[in-house]
Amino acid sequence: MDKPKKKLLLLTVGYGEGHNSAARALAQFASLRGWETLTVDPCQKSSPRIFEITRKFYQFCVKSAPWIWGITYAQTETADWSTKACAPVLCKVTNYLNKLITEYQPDVILCTYPLYAYMLDYLREHGEMMVPYGVVVTDSLEISRPWMLSNADVVYLPDEYSERLVREKFALPPEMLCTGGFPVGVLFNEKQALNYAPSASDFHIVYGAYAPKRRVRADVRGIYQMFPGAKITVVAGARYNALVRLQNDRVTVIERTDDMPSLFEQAHIYIGKAGAATVYEAYTMNLPLIINYAMPGQEQGNLELIRLDGVGRYVETTADLLHLLQSLVKDNASLWNSWKSAMMIANRKEGAARIIHDVEKRFLYE
């Protein structure tokens, strides 16, 4: 008789794409290893109205008022999240989580959002939950206190710089930390970006339209005019209707895609926002990066990772972007080649696989 599958419960949240992307990747790799998985957003499930209000606030900050998010994020450094589990608004989420664990009976729980770890602390302390659980940090270097101060059994960090920072800042025991990497989906690990160097007459670009609309228009038109052979794919998201007029013989504007690996596979470079999921997806496919938009707070750490590894650069204006793109095709694309080589050396791949393997080693040896 076959042994029952081990069960992995993944707890995520819909603020930005990084948390959900990491959870999806972990579920994919766990399934390949024979696990049964369940991915849930307890905030959305238990308090949909409140969740939708807070999600829209986050989206507003991303699109229109990043400075507000900067203030909000800074407050997490002084907040005591250990008391949140039984707070009036969040106790409903904690109760839902307790019921979910009782019904699903997972062997291990992984949280891609730190709040849930404190709820699990509360349930464990009150004798209602004995399942081992870990936290999967979804940003590099700029890691706020809530990620690190729960009583989780393990904290998975995305890179060695973050591990060094965390050891110095929080003095956590070494056995509690594991540098697993950022979880990226299976398809990104199966494909590679273009390996031949770009030129003024052959330059393939994927552009994520997160910057202000005026800036996006100026960037795309500037690239189109400066590089007669450039082909640009603009992923416009919710701004599709405002940006679709940019489309022409060499500019393709799409609203969204479920197959970003195929876009990256046909690109020399990605231009866009410093979100952790996209940054690590680019790393996985060895696709150099130019960042033209970064949220205050956690995304500043992703920028620093790119700088330390030497795999891309941040630009503040359209003029800076065009000047940098010109530099990338000069001298037989020597700068682009150096970024490409640095990405290969950094080798920031297989994060999901490493985390799942560590989970098995840490919790499931019998």
C-alpha cells in the first residue's frame, strides 16, 4: 500500500506579486517531489472586505504615491507584530488559520508573508498547533524586523548578503537561518534569455510599465527612435488602455501574460521595477536588468543586490536610460557581456528546489 503524501501548506498574501509568486514556485517544486500542497491567502479568505481595502491602498501607493508606502514601511521597524495575532481585526484571520490547519493537517507550513508566522506562534503557544513552520523572505538586503522576530523553526533567506546582514542585526542562531534563494517557477529554470550580444540594429527589450505613464511613454519612444532595430515588448498591466497607442511596427504592448519566461527568452534586457519576483526571475534566466522604478523600503534592497552583483543598473531619467542603453551596445557590447557573465557567476537559481530539499531534510527524516 502506498504511503500517504506529505502535505505542505503555503500561506501567502496578495500585496504585490512577490508573496504569491514565491508560494506558487514552492508549490510547483514540492509537487514535483511528491508532496500534496495547498496554497491559501488567509487574509483574503477570512476578511475579504478589509483585505480588499488594504490591497487597494497598497496598489495606490505603488502606482501613485510611493512616498506614502515609504512611511508605512518605515513603521514596521518599530511595530511589535507578536501582539497582532489576537488584535481585534486580525483575530479573525488567526481563527481561520487554526481551523484550516485542523482540517488540512499539514506536515509543514511555509509562510511567504511574515504576519502568519506570529499567528502560528500564538497557536503553538496556546497548545492548538504543533506543526513545524518556516518563513520565506521575499526581498533582499532591506529586510524589516517582522520577517525575523517570530518563533518560526526556520527562516529562508534569498542571498548571502541578506544572511550576513541578518546575522549581524538580529543575532539569530545559525541553525534557524538557511540561504535557500528566492523561489522562482519551474519554467524560468528551463529557459535562458538571449545569449548573443545586442546591437543598435538588433536589440530585444522587455519593458515593465511601472514608472509614471509620462515616463513610460518617453522611455519607449526614446528607445524606438534611438535604436532603429530595437524590438520592445511593453507589459502594461492596468495601464494597458493608456499605453496601447505606443504600439507600432517594433513596439508590442500587452496587458499581461502568463508566460513571462517566453518573453524573457527572446530578450537581451529587462527594464522595469525592482520587485523581488521579477528580479530573481531575470537572474534565473540570466537576463541583465535596468531598473527605472523602485518602491521605498524593501525594493531598495533588491536594487542593492543588483549593484553588488554587477548585473544591471538603476536609472532616474529617460536621458539616463538612453545613455546607458547606448553604452550597452558599444565596444562589442562589452558592458552587456559583463552583466551577463556576472549573472551566470552569481547563479541565483533553483531557490524553490533548495528550500523544499531543506524542508525535507529538516522536518521529514524518519
